[in-house]
Amino acid sequence: MPPWLHSCDHGRRITGCEFVLSSRPGGDPVRAGWPGLSRDARLLVAGQGVRAAGYGFTAVLLGALLAARGYTPVQAGVVLTALIAGTALASLAVGGYADRLGRRRCYGVFFAGIAAAGVVVASGAPLWVLLLVALTGTLSTDIVDNGPATTLEQAMLAAEDAGTATVYGWYNMFGAAAGALGALAVALLGLGRTTAAAGSHAWLFLVLVPVGLAGVLIAGRLSPAAEASPTGTSGPGQAFRARARLAESRPVVRRLAGLFAVDAAGGGLVTTGFLSYYFAERYHASAAQLGWLFFAVSVVQAVSVALAPLLARRFGLVATMVGTHLPSNLLLAAVAFAPSFPVAALLLLARTTLSQMDVPTRQALVMSVVKPEERTAAAAVTNAARYTVRPIGPLVAGAVQQLALGAPLVVAGAVKGCYDLALWGWARHLPLRSRGRHKPAGAAGAPARSAAREQS
């Protein structure tokens, strides 16, 4: 029996135990219904939501702000690249030191940095200062980020949800919904109608100040159970202060990071900015049409990630990831051949219903193939790998567009499809530590039977 299951009492949920068992009349142990999120999980979901709302609001304005300040395309590209690089560097730093310094402390410091970054951007700081802030990882070009805060949240939620995707489903759904509302707020306020109008409202980046302060308060209310604990200890107050490192799980995490990097590289070809440009250039879609389209995409995404745990519970983590992601990539490639904007929009929405189901399942998979003391480092490495390759995507997209305007959509679908096939061929045989050492990740119906064997 794995050491982190030693203290799991039959029929109870405690820190580090992912399965709650009950029995049918015939004595067959089954997984009990979801009892609700723990206090720490609710706080972390709230932290993700607050941050996503702030980033959803500012990400819409960021590009227009750079243009309004007179930055050349090269300067704007340097800033955006610094934002992506800062996210990756900060994630790696969190993975290396957060368990030693304290996850809650690092979480609060990061949110304080968000507040400071909002003040800097709103004050009209020069380019070199903006670049320094970008490298801290406290700003994001995405509505829902995958940076240092996500690394910490992913590791802290793992004590309750490693091996399943239920909490991660709620976590990502709430973040996507909050981010969609943040983006919608820009459209409803009429701030994004022109570049000049958006750029003149730089003071609105001060919205990140209450976002940061709210996050600091959330970090302060987290219990000691959110900290890492050494193997074999179940006391929530026994924080693990040694530097987080990957040990026996290093080869597995590195291979997962490599696969996720391939997926992210394909996704980098078709960013929100590229899709906006493509729809405007090919179908002459208006800014209002695009605004409502991407709001609808975010809403569909929120529903999608909430449904993913239901499929994962029935079919397994890897089967859910590949079974939903592969057809979504075919739909992505099909967008390039849509004869009109309404058809392209419908194909994009259909693709979104499936494409994001791998997010909570991917997070659960990473947490369940490593030991508890390796979770922060594993989350940092896999998240950073995704951000490290993303700057390559727009460059490749610009090159392949010389062949055809929609070529990046086809290339992205092909690259991401290859990732799906490679993941299925390898990861479905991985043992999930939180479900038992010998249960493959791709197996269906694993939780109840695996947990029952461990308990017996």
C-alpha cells in the first residue's frame, strides 16, 4: 500500500486521501458521492476566479494599450514575449522553492505582485520597467493563466483531488467563467471599440490592485494542510521545508512536459489574437462580433471543463484527454475550410466543447503519477514547458500563412493530433499512484476498484 494511503480511514476523507468508500448491500465497495469542496479548495477556486476576472479584463486591453503608447511591432512583441517568458521562469522558481519557503507565503507574495504590476502599468512606466514587471510572471496575456499561481493551486488541490479530475473541473470551470465575465466587461463598457479608446484607459489596470489584495487575503486564510508534507506524515501542520525536487518521477515528468510542450506549440499557432485576425481578414467580422464570439467560447469552455470529470470517472484520465482532444483538433482544422463566418464560428464553438476537457484531466494526471512531495515541482515543470514553446507559435503561423491564410489552423490541428496519439500510446500505461501502484492511467472504472484493493 502506498504510504500516503496508510492513514485513510474507510468512509472518510482526510488530507492526502482521494477516495471515499461506501458499500452496496452486496458488500461491493464503491466511490461515494462528491461530498463538496473543502474549505481550502473553495478558497483556491476563489483565488483562481478573482485572478481570471482581473486577467480577463486586462488581457483585452493590453495589446491596444501597447499600440496606443506608440510601441513599434518589435517593441510590442518583446513585451509579449517577456510576459510569456516571465510566466515560465516564475513557475520554475515556484516549483523549486515554494515547498521550502511555504506554499501559502509564496501564493500571497504572488498576489501582492499582481497588485504592484497593476500600479506600474497604470502609471505609464517606461518600456524597460514594463519588461521587468513582465518577467515577474504577475501579468498575463491569457484570460486564464497557467503560471506560478496555477502551479501552486494545482499542487495544493492535489491533496484532495489527485487521481480524479472533480476538483480540477470545478477549479477550471470557475476560472473560465470569471475570465469570460472580465472580458465581457470591456465590451459592455464600450472600452474596446477602438485602439485609441482602449489605450486611453490605462488607469483601468488598477483593477489588479483589489484582485491582488483579495488574493493576499485568500492566501492568509488557507490552512496548514495546503503546505507540502513529507512522505509518511499526515499532520496538516507538518510543512515540508526541503527544496522540492523530482526524484524517481523525473523521467515520467520530463516526458509529460515534452508532450505538453508539443501540444502548446500547436496551440500557439492559433492564439486568440490569431483567430481574431483570421476572422476579420477572411470574413470581415466586426469587433463586436468577435467580442461576443470569444465570450461564447469562454462560456462553452467553462461548461466543458465541468463535464470532463464525469467522463474521466467513467473512462479514465488519458482516455478522456485523447478521446475529446483528438476530434476537437479535426474541428479546428475544419475551421480553415468554412465558407462563411457563422459556419466558422459554429465549428470553433463545437471545437471548444471538446478541446478544454483535457485541462482538468491533464492536471489530475500529472498530480497522480508523482509522489506527493514531488507535486509542486512536477506542476512547475509541466506548466513551464507549455509556456516555453508558446512564443514559437506566432512566428510559425506568420510563416505558413504565406501558403494560405488558414494554413495555421490545419498545421495546428495536425501537430496537436500527433500529440494526442503519442500521449495515448504511452501515458495510458502509467500507474496512478493515488489509485494504486498497478492501475494504468487509461483504464476505465479505476477509482473504486483500485481504492478497494488498497484498503483491503
